[in-house]
Amino acid sequence: MKAVKMSEGIYRVGANIKNGDMFEGMWPIPDGVSLNCYVVSGEKKALIDMVDDWNNAPGQIREQLNSISMGIEDFDYLILNHMEPDHIGWLQEFVVINPKVQIVTTPKGVDLVKAFCGITENVSAVKSGDTLDLGNGKVLSFTEIPNVHWPETMVTYESESGILFSCDAFGSYGEVHEIVFDDELSQEQHDFYDRESLRYYANIIATFSLFVLKAIDKLAGLDIKMIAPSHGIVWRENPGVIVERYKQYANFMNGKGLPEITLIWGSMYGYTEKVVSSVVKGIRSESVPVHVHRVPEENASWALADAWKSAGIVFGMPTYEYKMFPPIAGVVDVFEDKRVWNKKVFRFGSFGWSGGAQKDFMEKTKKLKWEHLEPLEWQGEADDEAHKIAFERGAELARMIKKAE
Ligand code: FEO
């Protein structure tokens, strides 16, 4: 791959992390993820954001820099918007190759550069409103956007081109190859990034949704012509699309979910499984879309993404040793961590010698501001009456969601 010109003196260079690895060590990326960096050349040269030493990302970046006759040693500044190791994991090697480079980050970023990399020399802190003049008309300005994704995070704006280098904000899963800009994508590719930006958001950013809304307000005064995140495509034709999308994602936490239902189920011997289809039929009888996920067979990443956007959630799980079936309990824990709030919820499931899952479920979810329908539990095999109630509860939940629209 070659560096891609974005504007006069400004280039995108990026590395692709292939499928098979997990992002943050826990989220599947079957279609990979890109780690994007950006070159801004005035009289001085800056590299914005960096990479981890992961899947030969440094080699990929160096190859693309070579395509514009540049090397690591040519940079005067390294702008670090965010310190999660996917963006700084290669920093120690970078400064060995280029010991004169000036690292620019936020005050909290300075502490993290020291903590992660042991680097204290040639590191300077900037705050919101500070600028860095690179010469030849290239001026970088910085805005702190704490907690999107970590407390030290900032964005960098280049005023001549109107490009916002937003790091994690407005990012997505998915490798990026020759097609870098939104206006070059087919409809199918747009749909892909639509799905994968939501999954990325739900997995990585969701917990910090209040901060996302604050950051969007804070950036409203900038004349943004292009958004260049550190994961995913560059938004050149219509950067407002990804901003509005992120605003919608953030507001899902406030209960503005889509009129859809996500059903997450797990079963030990099939007694809960047999009732799943009755609930699904009930939901579909009201023409409400339903996304079905089975755990532990599937990683919670996809269920989290669908639940994040859905107004309703159904959990199907049996009792296991007086408590929730552990794989579903794990999903509930993730939902609590990620603040999957303000949902309408129904739970069903079987038990053997004793119940207990429902009590455990209610205790573990009491902080999530969920509105619960009457649960359905049965001992052993579900009878016709249980299937009938399952259908009716599915339909009732669907009607509640349609009514709330
Ligand atoms: Fe792409 Fe929060 O790191």
C-alpha cells in the first residue's frame, strides 16, 4: 500500500490488523481493524498518532512513508492524541530511530507516556486551544475530549485543510485498503462500515457516551471539512454522517433505542432452547425486527452491538446452581459495564430442582434502569401453556416498543 494524499502536504498512512486477533484482547475482528496515522508537512513535519508493534504495523507504516520519500527519522513532531497501546505500543522503538522527535500530548498523556514507555525527554503538554505552527500555512490546534476514549484523549485539527484528526472518536472496525474515503465506498461497503462502526462503538466507546455528546458539542465550532479517525475510513464527502451516527449511538444510552429487540439465549440441555422460537414468533407477530444471539457459542461483541441499539432485550437462560446460567451472567456483566441502560426487558428460562436465576438477574441489573416484563419460568420441560405465554410475552414486548416510538 501507498500513502494516500488527503490535502496538500497531508497524507494518510495506515496499518491493517488481520482477522484472528482480538481487539483489546477480547473483541473479535473477523474483518480486521486499521490503525491510521497522518502526516502533516509544513516547514516542520508532524506524524499524528502511531501504532502498536502488532501484525507488522510499524513495517506497514514505514513502507507507506517510503512511498512519499519519508522515514520515521524525518518527523519533527509526534502528536499523540490518545495513549491506549494500539496507538503508542511502538513508541519506544520510534524514539530510538528518531531521538530528536518532540512528542506532543495532553498533561495526562505525558504521565502515560512515562508509565507505558518510560519516556520523559522531549515530551510536551498541550491543552485545549493550544496551537502548533508547522510553517507553510500548516497550523495544528488541539482540543481535549476526555474519556473518548481515555481521560487523556484529545483531537487535533489542521485549519488550512479543515481536517479533524479524531483518533478513536468516529472510528470503526474493519481493514482499510486502497479505498480510504467515504465517497469511494460502494453501498455494500457503506453498509459494512455502518455495522462495524456500531459494533466498535458498543464494544469500545459505549461506556463513555455522555462524554461523546460533550465532545461533539465541544467540536461544533470547528469548520470540519474532513474527519480522519485512527480506525476505519476517512470521512471526506460528508463528515456529518459519522458525527450524527455517533450522536445517535450515544443517545441509545438515554433510551432512544431503535424499535428492535435483541434476544440473547443460552441453554444447557435444550429445555430453554425449545422456547426461544415461541418468543421469536411472538415478537415477529408484531412485525418488530429481532436479532438472536446464542452464548457462549458466540462472543458477546455482536449481542452487545445489537442490544445497544435495540429498545428491547430478551434473555433466555436456565437457572444454574440457584443463579443465572453463567455464560448469560457474563453478558449481563458486560452490559452493566458498558451501560446498556433504559431498555424494556423480558426474561424466560427453565429450572431443574430449584429456581433462582430470576432473583439473581434482578439483583444484578437493578442499576440499569430497565423496565421488566413479568418473567416466564418453568420446571423441566415447557408445556403448551408455557409456549403460549412465551409467544404472548414476546408480542407484548414488541407492542411496548412500538408504542414508545
Ligand atoms: Fe484505538 Fe482507545 O484506542
